Amino acid sequence: MLKSKTFVKKTRSGGVMKVVREHYLRDDIWCGSEVCSECKQESTVLQRDSCIESNLCSYPHYLLPDTNVVLHQTVLQEVRHRSAPVYKRLKDIIHEKEKHFYTFTNEHHRETFIEREPGESANDRNDRAIRVAAKWYSQHLKTAEPDADGLKLVLLTNDRGNKEKAEEKGLLAYKFEEYIKSLIANPELVDHLALSNDDKNEITSSKVLFPEHLPLSKIQTGIKSGSFLQGTFRASRDNYLEATVFVQGEQEDSTEVLIQGLQNLNRAVHQDVVAVQLLPRNEWVAPSSVVLQDEGKAKDDNAEEEEEEKALRISAAEAARKPTGKVVGIIKRNWRPFCGMLNASQIKESTRHLFTPADRRIPRIRIETRQAATLAGQRIMVAIDGWPKHSRYPNGHFVRSLGSAGEKDTEQEVLLLEHDVPHQAFSQAVLSFLPKMPWAITPEDMARREDLRHLTVCSVDPPGCTDIDDALHCRQLDNGNLEVGVHIADVSHFIRPGNALDKEAANRGTTVYLCGKRIDMVPELLSSNLCSLRSNVERLAFSCIWEMNHEAEIIKTRFTKSAINSKASLTYAEAQMRIDDTTKNDDITESLRGLNKLAKILKRQRIEKGALTLSSLEVRFHMDSETHDPIDLQTKELMETNSMVEEFMLLANISVAQKIYDEFSECALLRKHPAPPPSNYDILLKAAKSKNVEIHTDSAKALADSLDVAKVDGFPYFNTLLRILATRCMMQAVYFCSGMDSDFHHYGLASPIYTHFTSPIRRYADIIVHRLLAVAIGADSTYPDLMDKHKQSALCNNLNYRHKMSQYAQRASVAFHTQLFFKSRGILNEEGFVLFVRKNAIIVLIPKFGLEGTVFFDAKDKTAPNLVFDEEGPTLTVEQHTFCIFDRVKVTISLDDSNVQHQKIRMSLIDPAIPGVSVPAPDVEPQAKKSKLDR
């Protein structure tokens, strides 16, 4: 028999949709009792002599529990809607044979199915369905076996209304508490009773887990009066129970408020704008050194979390404590669709699942989906809809699938989406502003340009570079001085202010370089062709030309738009070989030698002024030409020619910065690098001190000088490690508008003023600088936005954001390719150095691969060794061995892909050998013969 259920529901866009569901009713649903001969059942579950010793029900009886105490189908469905973990436990119990549970599918039985009556709530209808089923079952048992030893059906319910109505119908009904207390044989069950509340006629949602958020009006009053602070919420990557709120103050004056513990985090999500209330000073805490990931199951019980929160609150030295607060309200949610994977529910037919985002700073999200089986093992996107105060996790909905996890294309897509990198194909509107092909330099183009096509200009770049921004020349003048020119692609000639192409480039902000892939800021026709200063083709350029003496002192500087014809596109290695080869004396080689000689002097002068030479390990992958998988991994080697190009780029950037600031003091786009606050250097000073080396940080010059003399006998790599650590202490360099700031200094370069002029194909900031410079020298006309310091400042904010995200995306791409590399390598043994010491782990750097990894000492599956963390050192004593920064260690490296989404490089200690902690060195199989690589 076919019934249809019809209901209307509101869609997300506000419309109303009618939903019709077919519902089949049957006659062949059996009762499951041994006493019944009417039902044609193959096996029975409910026994004939079902005696439970009870002084309330002394006769044999079957129990039918109502939802409000936790079985037939209505009950199971209600439980499932209330709580997935409880439903899962209930299903497990039902399947245990010795428990003798039987699920009677009353909703599909012709005689027990009931329709919802007009005006009846869903809950009342379900209560009635339970009573109807109980009545039918009682009658059925009587009919089936009239003399069935007084076998009766007992309904257990905590719903007072339901109990009264059941008794009116002549059913046996008791409250759960009454019945449990009547069980003579099992008095211990009383302890397991949930506390009942007679006034509660139905289950409300689980207990409130979080404080109420204040309304916006109260928040605004609180911010005005100073009792609340407004800031951006930044969740911790390493510890899901900790975050900081960044409060922007006047000018440089900004503070960070530490937030610890679920209650205080109060449902804020990474990047939300929140209102914070500071806690009393005696409740301030220090940032935790514990690494805590939310690995738990769907946590609705907080016992485990309370343990973890306790681990955070280790009493800290007064000095280490930071202003600590709690989130009292949300001013602006900054939710976006998040990439990640589904943690399919343990319950087979459940539609509620937890989604784990790829970004560890985002909490898990509860979603409802009927396609969990299909989505398992896929990367998907999910949006958050809300976060009620009684839910441990926010609620959301499925947006779309990105493909199978672990596949290179899918992972690259995730990486770009997670770092908010615009990577869609350029639209027709954008492409319509490109020049028509074939393109050539016209007499109109040359009207305001200098013709430098006769000069011996050449470019020096990494191998495989197609977006060549810059080229150089150096020649002897008749007066004995040298003329040096830096020629930069004239991108602003092709990208005119305000059109679709310009807006797209401004939004993208920068080209993003991933391993084996480039996401261009401008279409390829410009980036790899018309703007690229390739050899033996005529190109438009913006030139900065100096007259210098042989001591690299600048006598004259001029800027001009020009046309050039590069005579050679060299790699750093090729240029180096030409300089070193004494038999070569052609124009290009002579030009390179002149440049190299001057660059060495410029570098020395810069370092004398206090510029920092820091170190970060950059990695290069050698790709398989067919599969594009990494087959070798090396740290990049830097040559003299790298430095040669860098020196002239720095010089051009400084010269242009001075020129545009002199002309436009209010709206010059400049770049500054703030000096780090002294506390940033703590880790560097402690690390140096552990090796009895003294580092001075009162100025960039003092730091540079002390880094130069920092040496430890028998430890040649010490200086590089120190410089890597010093790099981590630095602030981020940022773009700013000269009319909105007073501090222009660039700390790392020890320069009073700086900008970016030399890479307009891959950075939008340089295009703006080109436009400013063109107006300054009368080579182009201005436009309103260029002179508006507020618009310039807003543009700088976007450029800083895009620049930062591109760096993160690059690092993530290197990490992913490193994982691919180790996936095919099995387990490797390598030497490394301790870079940081944490409470429960050491972070190790492997110089050979430029790779960092964590060795944990409190693995969940082992008994934790005795750990003593000393913050002063910092040192970590594991059993009898003490680890300090820069200690040499030997580790095994392998890929841990047990969590498909967060695959990570797993490191285990081999040496020093600590009993119960270290692992024996595995026998590494000799590598298959490597294919020849172009080194």
C-alpha cells in the first residue's frame, strides 16, 4: 500500500518548495516474539519467558522505551535526530544478541502507521505513533497466544502527557525512574539514571556550552567606554584551544590579547572581527608551548577537553604572561567556504557528519548530507551557516566537491582556494584590452622614448624563466667613468589605469609561483611575450641609468622610457661561466664583468651601513619530465651572479623611491621594513647564548656585525643556523602610502627609503611606481586615483594581503611536493639540527632538504617518557638527555599518510639513543639508479 507524505519547506533564497515523499506500508512486518505463531518469521528475538525481577511488574513483560528516556522505528528516528553519538550507541546495543532487542518498523506497518493530524506537532504525532504501536502490540500478543502466561507490554516514558494518554487507552505505562528503581536484581542501574526534571516535557538541546554573545548595541557602548576592545581573531595553528586577538591601535600602537579555553574563545572563527573583554590581571596567562590538535571524535562530552584545557594552564612566570581576555561578541563574521574532508559518521544511514577543514585554525563543522559515501576520500568545500551556543561545533552545508584527496590537481586547487589566490582564467573583458597581434613598436611609441636598441643589454635569470622583467648593461664612457643601466619591462604602457585588465591585475596583486605552476597576475601574452625582455627582440622598457666611477659612487642618475633589444638571455650559471672564462672578451662578457665588479663594491658598502644578510633555505625540485612528480630535492645554491643582479635591482629601487617621493610626497607608494620589537629576538639570543656566543640587537648594524663573527669551532653550519633563526625574528615588509605614514625606514636593507620598481610583470605595486615615475619625468599623464592617498593606502592593504598569501601558498606547495618526494622514497635517515624546543617536542631542520619537521615525545600510543621543559634555556630533558637549540640529531624521515587530509612528514629520533624513545636506524634500501638530471 502506498501513502505519500507532503510537506512544504522554505528554500535558502526565501521561496517555498513543496516536497512529496512516497511512503510504503506493508502487511509482512513481523512482531519478533517467540510466543507468536501468526507472524511468519524465520527467527525470533523476544523470548517467551522474559522475566525481569521487578517489584512493579511481577509478570513476564516486554519493554517499549519512549525517546524521551533513551523500540520501535519512531523511537529510533527521534533518537537519531537528537544525537548521533547516542543513536550510534543504541544501534550497537540493539545488535547485541544476548540483549534481546527487537526493532519493530511501525512506520511501515499498515496497522500502526498514522498520519499527522491538522494542528498536531511532530512531537505529539510521534508520541501518538508510539501509543498506537504499543496498543497494537499488546492486542497482537493476546490474539497470538491468549494463554501466554500473562505476557504484557510495558511502555516506559518520561513524558507526563504521553504517560497519562497511554493509561487512558488501557496501556501499562511507567516512568523510567519508577521502573529502574523497581528492579530488585540490578540496584546498580539507579546510578546510571540521568537526572530527571518533571517540568521538562521534552528534551531540549544539550546543555549550553558557550556564553551568550552580546548584542551589537552593547558591544558598541562597551568599545566606546573602553571596557571592550575590538580586534581580529587569529586562531592558533598548533593549539585549537588558544587564539590571539589583534587590536589595531593608533599609528604603530597595536596590542595582542591572548584567549585560552573553549568558553573564552566563545565560537569565534579565525579572521572574525570580535569584541574582547580583558580578564583581571591575576587571571592572565602565558601562551602555551603545548601542541594540541583537535583530533577527538565528535566531542559532545567535555571531559577530554577539560583535561586538555588543564594542560594549558601551567603556572607561567609573571613576565611571560600576556594580556588575556574572553570573546564577548562578534562584530563581523569573516566566513568563507572552507576546503577539507568529511569525517563520515559511524552510523551507516546517518545524514549528519563532521567536516574537518584543511586549515587547522578552522573548527570542525557539522553538516547534513545524504551523499557521505560518495564524498568519502574527496576534498570538498563547506560553508558555515551558524554556531548555536549549545553546539560544540558550528553548523554548515556542503558546497561542492573538488576531487579525490591526494591527487595533484585537487591538492593544488585546495591550496589556491585556501590561500585565497585568484586563479580563474582571465575573462573576455580582461583579454579585450590586450594589444592586437602581430605587435611592433610604432613611431608614436618612440615619440617620448629614448632609443637604446644599440646597447649591449642582457638579462640574467633562473633557468626556465619566461617572464623576464629586468635586463642590465654596463659600458665605459669617454670620460673614464662607467654607465650602468637597469632596464625594466614597460608594463604600464600596456595596462592603462582603470580598465578591466588593470582592475584584474590590481586585485590579483602578484604572480604566484608554485612548484611546476605559475598563476600569472597579467595574461600570458604580456607576461611571457610582449613585456618579457627576451633576447633578440625589440621591447619597450623603463630605464634607470647611472653614471658611476670605478668605486661605484653615483655621479648622475636619470630615468627614461626606452626601447631596447636584449643581446642575450642568460641563466645565473651561464653568466657566471662567462665571467670566469678568461678566454671570453666579447661585449656581453665585458659588460657582465663590469657589473659584477661594481656589485661587489655596492654590496660591501651596503653591509657596512648595517644591511642584514639573512638566510632561509630555499628548495628546488627536479621534476620528472613526463609525470611531473619530484624526483630530486636540493637546496638552492646561490652564485655571485645572483648577488650581482640583486645589487642593481636594490639600487634601482632606492633611486626610484627617492625620485617619486621628492615629486609626490603625499602619494608615493613605498615599501618599509619595521625594526622588530626587542622581544622578537629572545629566541635568537637564547640560542646563541647556549653556544656561548653573544649577539647584539640594538641596531641592524650591531646585529649584522655580531652575526658575521658568530662562530663555533667544529660546527661550520652554526652561522647559517643562526641566520635562519634571525630571519624568523623579523617583521613582515609592507607597502604603504607616503602620505599616511612617517616611518619609511627599511630595516633589513638599512635604507632610509625603498620601493618596488623592478618586477612589474609579477607585482602590481611596481606598475603603480612606474606610473608615478612616468608622471614625474613627464613621460605619461596622471589620473585622480594615483594622487589619492586614501585609495593608494587601501590598495596597499590588498597588495600586502595578496603578497602574504602568495608566500604561504608557495610554502604549502613546497610542503606538498616534499610529501610526494618522500612518498616514493620510503624511510630515509638524515642528520639535522634542533631549531626550536617545545614542551613536548623538538623541531628539527634537515639542511640537505631544507626541510623542517617535529619529533614528538608524547605519542598517544606509547607511555610518555619523563619530560622536563625549561623555558629559560629553552631546553627539553627527555628521560636523561637534554636537548638544546642547535643540537645535532639524527632522525628517520617518512611520510605519515594515515590522515589523508593532513599528510605530514613524520620524524623519529635515532640519535641520541634514548631508551624507549629513539627508534633503531632502519636499513635504507639503496636508491634505484637515478635518471640523469640537468644539475
